[in-house]
Amino acid sequence: LIGMAEDCGVCLALPAETTLACSHSFCNTCIQHHIETAISMASFPVSCLECTSALDRDLVLKILADNEKLRASFEKMEQTAQAMQDPNIRYCSVPACSALLRCDEAAFRRGKVTCHVCTATTCLRCRGPAHSGRCRFPSSVHVRSCPHCGVNIFRGPEDGCNAMQCSVCRGHFCWLCLTPIDSVNGIAHFTALTGCTMFGRERWSSSRQRSIELAAPIIFPVAAAGVMLAGVGLALVLPVVMAADDWKSRGNSTRATRVAAASGTAVGGLAVVSPIVVVGAGLLVTRLAVFSYVQMPLRMGRRLVKRVFRPSDQSGTPAAPAAAAAANSSQSQPTEAAAPRPAAALGPGVQDSAL
């Protein structure tokens, strides 16, 4: 940390008192507000105010030296994040306890572990209370495990879109299929007919996906014609609307002035706005053509090849992410259906993380 005399990079009012390891400089007041906000939102690690670099732990503890409550919350979040990286750690399934439990080989063989605090028994597969028989995934419980770090994440049935970010490891994934997605280009996952939609409550069925794939080449000519007609219509209507608005705004001017101004606006709209609209419509039509005549045939071809040469892969279930597979490899009976704990049993630092 190096003292600096330049202005704070956030408020631009106070001198920058601290330079972070990423070379961004801020005043201590802005840094303190940022840290307090991040902790209140259970966001860990606490990142820089301008980039994704994590703040130095000593700096965070120094800023929180006079706030014991937030300092304790930060240390608890830090402990939780470190524990969730350990495949041998589980939370107690009792909501009022949620103690961290370290599991040995004997516990994994039994498939359950007993809490040393409240003596309750927790299932190591579904992380809920110990039970007999197979683990079940209750459809009414909106809790799922992050495919990156395995921590349980809760969200309400109507809370935001399906592009999620884990509050512990900051990884991005699809809520519907738990597929890791890119934080920048993640929208492609929801527009590529994977069966997942941005705001849908469940994945599309296989029959619905196949129907769209088969219908796309037939529907494309109609859709392309509609897009082009709409583009041409907007290209002609927008200049007229702009000219009419200009005419009304010059109500106190002479008629000749209003006519000249409105005519100039209309000509300018035809020269600038109309080409932009037409080009945009053309790009959209091109995208539809690629989707209908390139992406869809390739998708169906790949599926056919897999069905012919690798019939055992056609289980209808998405492949488990590498991180989740690695975490599950240490658990006995990996074929059991995974079920999350109830929302109330989530450990500290775990919250809903919609983008």
C-alpha cells in the first residue's frame, strides 16, 4: 500500500489515501463504504472498486478495526469460503446450528455425519437431515449446488433470470441446467436452443427443442420477410415522425422557417436514421439465416453422429460439470439423485446470486 496525493478514483473529491495492489487509488472513506456494502451482501472475496482484483485481507481488517460486527462477518465469510473448497467439509443440516463438519473416510462410508455441536445427523449426499432410502430432489425447494465450488445457493421461485453468480466463488452458471457459463457471453447459452431460457421456470422438453429445430428452416422466409418489411417501414416512418416533432417545436416561428426546418429534419433522417434501420434489419435477417440453415443442421448432425457412434451417451441428462464431478468423486454412491438442503439450512455467506 502506497500513499498517493491524487484524487480518489470513485468520489473524485477527496485525495486518494490508499493504492491497491492492482494500482487503483481511493480514499479510505470510499474503500470503507465499499467493504461494508460487500459484507452486507455476503460478497466474498471483496474486490477492488474498479476491477475484479481481491482486496488485501490486512487492508480489510484494518478498515474494519472499529466495527467488530462487520469484522466478525468478514472472518466468518472467509472461513466459509475456505471450508467450501474442501470436499471433506459439510454444513450441519440444522438451521439453528449450521456448524462446519469435517468428514473422515468412515463418515463417507456411512453416508452421514453427526454434528459435534447439536448431535444432529446430516446426509453427505443431499446435505439434508439423515434419512433412509435414496436422496430425493424436492421440486418445491429452490436450492441448488454451484457447479464450480459445490456450495448450496438459494433463490425464490420468481427471483430474476437464470444467469446466476455464486456469492462464494463468484462463478457464473445456468440455474436450470447448472452448466458453467461465461460472465460476458453467457447470453449465448440461452439463445442457442440448449433448452434453457433466460426467464423460464424450467427447461424445454426434448420434443419442443426438436420441433423448433425442424421448423426453423420453414419459418425463416416468413420471419425474414416480416423483419425486412418492418425495417423498411421504420426507415420511412421515423423521418416523418422526426419532421413532425420539429414542426411542433417551432410553433412560434414563421411558416417558412418551420417548413425549412421540418424538411431538413426529414432529409437528415432519411440520410442517417433510415440506413441504420435498414442495415440493422439486414443483420438480423442474416443472423436468422445462419441460425436456420447452419446452426440447426449442424446441431441435428452432431446429435445423429452421437446417436450412431456413442449410443450410451444418449441419457438425456446434461453431463456433469468437471468441478461437480470432482467433488462428487469422494462421495459414496455417486449415482444417488442429488437433493439440496432446505433453504433455511444454508450456511452463512450463501445467498441468492441472480445477475
